[in-house]
Amino acid sequence: MTDRPLTIFLSAAEASGDEHASHLIAAIRRLRPDARLLGAAGPKMAAAGCEVVADLTRRASMAGGAIAQLGYYRKMVRLIRKKIAEVRPDLLIPVDSPALNWHMAAEAKRCGSKVFYYIAPQVWAWAPWRVKKLARLTDRVGCILPFEQAYLRHRGVDATYVGHPLMDTLPDRPGEPADLAAAWADGAWRVALLPGSRPGEIRSHAPALLATADAIRTRWPDARCTVTAWSERCEEILRPMVEGADVELAVGRTREVLAQSHFAVATSGTVTLEVAHFGVPMVIFYRTGRLLYNLLGRWLLKTPHLSLVNILAGRRLVPEIMPWHGDSRQIVDAVTDVMGDYGWLCQTRRDLIDLTGRLRAAREGSASENAARIALETAGA
């Protein structure tokens, strides 16, 4: 029908995708307030004005691995694909989460809809043959890392760097950053411990972080270590784990904690860019199963660095312990080693601030505004 409004279907499967998609929805609404927006949406997308067909983000935040929830996701994929076929949107916008969103993109293509993939799957990092699928199932792709544009275009994907959405929400750094010289001299460190935001991540990483905190306090008795909880749900998991430990627990205040920290021990992920923004030297780690890594990971991974900070730097800017199989001594040794090196601490602070500064300066406008313009162009609107 020619008289229906511009119809855009969005698909996000996790809390981070819900967050990024909500800003994109707001930007699209500013440009096309008459558009109909619907899809697989979380609470933030719904608040921004998206009709909710299904909410996958709630399940993603629950305990239990992907295999345990496979039946649920299969059911939801069928439901969402059926809705796409029924609506036949002018445009599908899958947001991150390729394992689920490949199915949505394939259905949209079958229906004749255009596809704009926002937050490109990291095909450059592992299983690079997926780039052919990305080219086949999309019309345009929005990248959030600067090097992705050239990498994907060279391989037949119409990709554009739109900017990293995190850079649009970060506050300014404090005028007076935490004093590294004083912390190194008197041992009054402020250390941020970041266990991740998913239940499985928290349970896998928190014990090692608490062991690290204990080692730091043993060597520097005046140090204060703060474990950050991304949400109240994360707090529920962490509270009994930190009971009796000599650490503080901060809920929903990660950026405030980082602004006052001299050092951080972080689970690998986007949060490491937040740490870098505040110029906080860090050690990064992430737990993987030994068997799964030996069978698949070592063959699928195609990048010399696994942490986002080191990937963007193009070198080992900070220590990364990945794959990590659960031995807390590896983390303790890496942390105490670099915390004792004042020259490394100062140089790393400068390098991290420079890294995120270049990320901000690489494009004009916010990521969501740039992505919204490309989305509407792709839809022919």
C-alpha cells in the first residue's frame, strides 16, 4: 500500500543493543516523526517510541548459557521472522548480535526489504568468512570502529563509519585526574574492579577480582578497591560474593568510580573504552572454557589482540589475559607488576586519553544521528 507510513523494523537482543537502538530511534524520530518503528525491542527502545513485538533483552540478562536457552531463542526467532514477513517493512535495522540477527536479515531480504546493519558484526576478529554473509544480507552497514569501514568495503560491503555511540554519552574527564604520583608514592591507590554486566560474566570473573583486591591490599594496605555493579540485577549477584571482602560495592556508578581511580582491572568489553576515556591504566581479562577455546577459538580468532583497547591501538597498549581459564594468580601477577612501574602508568594514561580522543575526532555528529541519516537513505526516504 502506498499510503502507509515509512515502516522500520529494528532488532536488538541484548541490553547494550537496546541502549544503542534507543538513541537511533530518537534520531530517526527527529528526522521522520511520521515513521512507524517496531521490532524486537527492550525497555529503552520502547520508551523511545518503538512498538514491541518481542523483548529478547530480558532473557539475555538472565542466568543460564546460550545452549540452555536455545529452545526459547528458536521460538522467538520464528515469531519475529513471521512478524517481519507480515509487516514487510521498508527497512530492517539489526543491531549487533549477529547470531540472532542473521535470521532477521535473511527474512527481510526474502520479503524485499532493505537492510541497514547498525554496529557491524566483528567479522575481522573471528570467522572472517562471515563477511560474505554480511555482504549478501545487507544493503548498508554502520561501523562503530574506524578501521572497519576500509576492511569491509575492500570485501564488498557498503560500510560507513558512523562513530562509536559510547563517545556520545561519556562525560568530560575531571579537570584534576586521580594523582598517579601520590598513589604510587604512598600506596593510597583507588582501584576499580569491573566484573562485567551479564550474570555468567560476573560469576566467572568476580572471584578473581576479589583475589586481586586482596593481593593489592596486602602489598598496599592503604589501597581502596571498588567493585562496580552495572545494575541492581548485577548487585543481587555480587552482594553475597563480596560479603566479608575488603572491597566497596558501587551500583550504577561505574563512571563516577573511574573518574576517581588510579588503576582498573576490567573484564574485556566496551567498558574498557570507558576506562580508557578516563585515562585509567588497566589490566584486561576474560574467562573462556579451555576445551571450547582449544577446539574452536584458537582456529576462529584472526586478530593478534583480543581486547578492544589494544585492537584500536594496534599494539599491546595494556596487558590482556585472554584466553584466561580461571587462575587468579595470572591476574594478580600482571596487576602488581604494572602498578609498580610508575613510568608505564604515566605513559599508559597519556596513550589511553589520546586513543579515545582520536576516536571522538574521527567523525562529525553523533553516532546515532549519522546512523539515522544512512538508515533513511537506505530506505529511500
